[in-house]
Amino acid sequence: LPICNECKGSASDFRGSLLQTGAGVSPADADQAKCTVQSNGTQFVASFTAHKAGNYGLEVKVQGKHIYGSPFAVECRPGALAPRKCRSSGSGLSNATPDVCSTFTIFAYDDYGNPRYGGDDLFTASLIGAGKTVRVQSTSLQTDGRADGAYVISYTLYTCGNYRMEVAADGQEIPGSPFNVDVATRAAAPDKST
């Protein structure tokens, strides 16, 4: 982040810090990161690494005083999808009924545990059993018009039996995969028996 084109002094005169801000962020939970300032000859450049996605205030000081514009507003977005950090839930991970749509949800995260907002990740499920393989893809769930990091996978199987379901993103399986799915007919209700 270029911070100053007209500043006087050397990079060692600068000090920077990054503090997470925003609604719902308590000081105890706020992510803080040390900031380094370097000169590339024509300007001073601040660099930092934040691990939590969110809004931050970047303070840059020279000899203990804020430079013009400091603190700067910085938005840190989630990193790339980390399939090994994703979580899943729903009955469709373990059982299904023939000719009835089954579903489960996958929650997408980056390496630091930040939810992946945006809805552009793709998960696939391959169900192997009963002499066939069924492949399906995820759909992003929308909450109030914006993707919230949750994806739903829906599938319908027509043959009873035990299936192995492999769930992956970017060629990497998510935790818990492969899942064992039992496809069985529903027991008849006692009042419906003849």
C-alpha cells in the first residue's frame, strides 16, 4: 500500500500498525498485525499480513505522529478456497430415499477460517454405488441477495443400496469425504399398512 509520496525521512522513521475495526469486533477479538514500511526510492510503501477478513485501520506514524490521512481504511478479503478447511452438514451426507431429492450444505473457508463470501466456488459430489456413478455440482446459497459462503448440493437416486460419496473442490476432498450414504425405502406408516 503506497502511503506517502512527499514524506521526508527514512523508512526506519516510520511505524505502522493494523487493527481490525467494525461492528461486532471487540478489542480482545480484533486481529492486529505489524506493519513494515519500506522506501522504494520515490515513495514509502507499507506492507502487512492480516489473517482475519474484515475492516482494518492502518496507522502510519513518523516520529510518533500520524502522517496525513492516517489511519487509512483497509478492507481485507478472505483468501483462496481451502477445501481441507470446509465443513459440511445435512442428512444427505448419510442417507437418502429413492426418488426423493436429498441435500446437504457445504460451508466454504479459506486457510485462516474466514468464510468465503462471493458464491464463485464450485464443489462436486460423485455418488458411486448400485453399478453406477452420479455426479452433481453445488449451487451457492443466497442470503439477502448476497452469497454467504454456504453451498447446497442436491441429488436424487433411484436405486436402494449403499453409495460412496466423494465431495471435493479444486480436486481436493473436503473433511469427512468420502461419505457413506445409505439409500433405503421409507418404512410404511402403521396406519397405511394393509
